[in-house]
Amino acid sequence: MTATAPGRAGPGVRKASAPPASGGRTGTVRRSLFRALPVSPAVVLLLLFLAGPIVYCVVIAFTDLQLTGQAQESFVGFDNFTRAFKDEAFLNAVWLTLVFTVLSSLIGQNTLGLALASLMQRASKPVRTLTGGIVVTAWVLPEVVAGFLLYAFFRREGTLNAVLDWLHLPTQNWLFTLPILAVSFANVWRGTAFSMLVYSAALNEIPKEVTEAAEVDGASGWRRMWHITLPMIRRSIGTNLMLNTLQTLSVFGLIWVMTRGGPSGKSQTLPLFMYEQAFQNSLIGYGTAVALLLLLIGSLFSVVYLRLLRTEV
Amino acid sequence: MTDTLTPRPSTRTVRRTTPASRRNRRRAAADAGLLVAAAAFVLPLAWVVLSALDPHASLRVKVPDGVTLDNFDAVLTPEITFTPLLNSLILCGGATLLTVVCAALAAYPLSRFRSRLNRPFLLTILFATSLPITAIMVPVYALFVRVNMIDTMQGTIFFFAASQLPFAIWLMKNFMDGVPKELEEAAWTDGASSFQSLLRIVLPLMGPGVAVVTVFSFVMMWGNFFVPFMLLLSPDQMPASVSINDFFGNRGMVAYGQLAAFSIVYSTPVVLLYVLISRRLGGGFALGGAVKG
């Protein structure tokens, strides 16, 4: 049969065992099409509801489309973008997004997840199960519920201040004075489990002999971590950082429930800014331009992530 | 050295040899560290459980003034709980079904047949898994208004399915790769079509994989707030993820006990589903591995 046509034949190709098909070259083409048929529902769905909106996003980012009372939007070129970079609220949102991402994803979730995973390697089973269960529960809860729980936690009359009071430490109205810190902690609370699971899997794959050999050689805990463990799980670290960052960039519900982006924009990250421009200010075109920027940043991370996985596809 | 000879941590004997006591000390330190973290993580969770049972719930964790189910009684009405939950079920159930069927169909040729389109297709899929869906919601809203699909369940279901599909295809393909081809080849020589062998041989053999994709898609959608928040408008269509905000918005005084009770009712299904599949797959959840490739 023609299963060995150039380009199609790779190592491991099954030759004679494919389902029976009518022979000949036209047969091959028809067979390829027939084989690809099951992919089509997925492709149609993806084109209509994912690729479509992305293309539409690119188009209306260059228009002055508004929510109401406008007969026809018109093409405005890069106006939305130049406007954004002069808009202090936008620059504020960019800065807060950066703070939020670095604090909660790069530092918080990633480090805490690694710390928990490596402690779990050594801890006793009941403690490991208990902690794992609690941390994962925080992750599985719906976003809005997590938002409410942490809203209650950080409120002036909430649990955090009660604990601080009990420890005789100064209390604060966290959601008012340091909202970005509060929402960052909320994101750490909610997202650490993912890093913990990824790192637990990675650490389990390190052969026992390696760490034991280092121990025999007298390497201290920190040195072992730095010189042996971290280099061995570096691929997991890369993957985890990428996915955490992408997830953090698109957090909306958590912040919306806790602070609505306020007070006066002090916790307004880019998704919330985008929403406000598009719906509170009715500037769909401007909001979409911001969305496009967010999408570009996301795609950039996505490409890096693909490079990390390159060998595996 | 002797380290490798001493029994594994399960031992109960505390021998006074140096490595063993060092190991015990280290384990105690690790336990202590984990317990501190657990205590910090559990506080917000404790609030929701205690407040739901408390007749006078406030915003802080405290021992309830008495245990009551009044809060549950108050929220378990058609208007507050059952309609939103039913909406969630229709929305997430429909979209999950669509996702899983499309993903299984798409994964089959990708896993079984070689084609020069496989690699670019998979790369595109993988690229799409990591796009921030939040970012395209404004244009999706504008598009849905234009094509008259705004505020419709089916429109939201289609979008949900499309947004979850890349990851579902990727997971499904990886699970499917784990089913040996030889089993199907026997069926092929007996004249079974590839659709038959997918349905009768491959999918039954990758039952746990299909379960993971299904549960994962469902859990992601069940908790998603932004998509229905943007694409649905009429209150009677709202799923629980959006309607929960009414406790703050419209009812003036916030009844924290009721909010907590509703949160528990709304969260329980996904927590249970998660426990179900994580048990089946042995704790670690295949997701960690699946995400790595």
C-alpha cells in the first residue's frame, strides 16, 4: 500500500495493519481525508468560537466601537494604543499586573509550592495527607467562593485582624490600605496547590541514590537543594512558572469579588481595567485594544512554553 | 551509608543510631513546617464551615454561638439555590459533553495515524491551551451581540466547550497514546472501522483518562465566573458562579451565614468530583504529569 509515501513514513509507522481501504493514489488522498474527518467537529468549534473572536479582537482593537448609541464604528488606526500609553490608569494597571504576577505567581505560588513539595518528601504520612488535602481544597474551590473566603479573611473585622490582635500585632484594613497585597495573597492561597502537585511529581522522579550520595558526601540541605535538586527539576520549574504566570495574568473573578479593582484603582489589574473601559465606560474598541495587548503578552509566554516542551511534541 | 540500610520511615523503632535520629529530627521539622502552612491555609476554609452553622455569623473565624442548619434552610429555595445550580448543571454538563465528544474524536486520528499535519495541529492546540481566555471576553461579547447569541445558553455552551477544547484534546491524546495499538490491529484485520475500534476498544481501555478529561473540564467550567458573567444577561439563566454575587449586590445587608451555606452547597459537587478522580489515580492526579507532556 502507499502508506510509505514520502513524508508520511516515519519510524514506527504501521504498514499493512491500517483499516482496509481502496488502493491507489486517489484512494490515499481520500483515506487521509476520511481519517481526518473525526477532527472536524473540534476544528469547527475552535474556528468559530476561539479563532473567530481572536480575529475579531484584532479588527475592533483598531476601531472606536462603543457599547451604545453609535451607528457605525470607524477605523481609527493606532489611536486606541497611543491613547492607552498616555492613560495613567492604564499604566497603573500595567504596573499592578506586574506586581500581582511577580508577587503571587513567581514568588508566592512557585516558591511556596516547591517548599511544600520538598517538605512533603520528608514528612510523615498523616501530616502530608492532611496538608495536601487542605491546600488542594483551596485550589479546587470555585473562583468566586475563594474570593468570598478571602474577602472575609482580609476584611477589617475579618480573621486576619483577629489573629494579629491575638498576637498583639498592629491591625489594618487590608482591603483598603494594601489591596494589591491582599489579592496577591489570595492568589497564592488559591494557586499554590498546582505548583505543589507539579513539584511533588518532579521530586518523586529524582532517583533516591542521587540525593543519598550527596548526603554521604556531606552536602548540607541547602547545598543539596541548590546543586542537585533544582538543576534536576529545572524543566518542571520552567513549565510551572509559565503556566502559573499565564493563569495569574488572566485572574478576574478573584479580584472582582474581593475589591472590584478598587479602592480608586489600587488593585485594578489589566483584566479589570479592560472590563471597566469596555462596560462601565462603554468603550469596547479601547477595551479590546487593551485585551489585544494582554493577548499578545499571553502569546509570548505561550511561545516560550512551547519551546520548553519542544522535544515532547 | 548506614542511611541506606536503616528501614524506611514506616518503622516504629526509635534506635539511637545517629542517622535514624537525624532522620526523625528532620521528619519532625518537616511535619512542623507543613502544619504551620496547613494552619494558614485552613483558616479561610474554617470560616466558611463554621459560619454556615452559626446563627450569628460574622466575618471572622469563631466558635459558633450554637449549631444550626437555619442558614441552609434559608438558602435551599428554588430561587436562591436550585435554579442557579440547575443552570450551572445544564451549562457545564452540556459544554463538558460537547468537549469530551469532540476531544475524543479529534484525539483518535492524532494518536493513531501519522500525518504531516499532526505536529502543526498539536502545536497550535498547545499554544491555544495557554492563551488567556479572559482577554478575549470583550471581543467575544461584542461578537455575540452582533450575531445575536448574547444571553443564550447554547451560545455560552459553545464558547465554554471551545475554550476548554484545546486542553481536553491535548490530555485525551496523551491518554490515548497509552493504549497499545496492537489491540486495535486485531480488530482492524477483523474488518472493524476505526470508529468502531475507537468506541469499542480504545475508549473503554482509557476509561480513567476519559474520566479525568470529563471531570477536569466540568470542574473548570463549574467554577468559571467570567464567561457566564459576560455572555448571559437575564437573571433566570445565571449559573451559581454568578448568582452568588447577589448576596452582596441586591439584598442590602449581607447575611454571611447564608453566603457561607450557599458557598458550601455550590462547592461540594466539584470537591467530591475531584476526590473521586484523585482517588482513582492515586493521589498525585495525572494532571501534573499531563501538563508536563
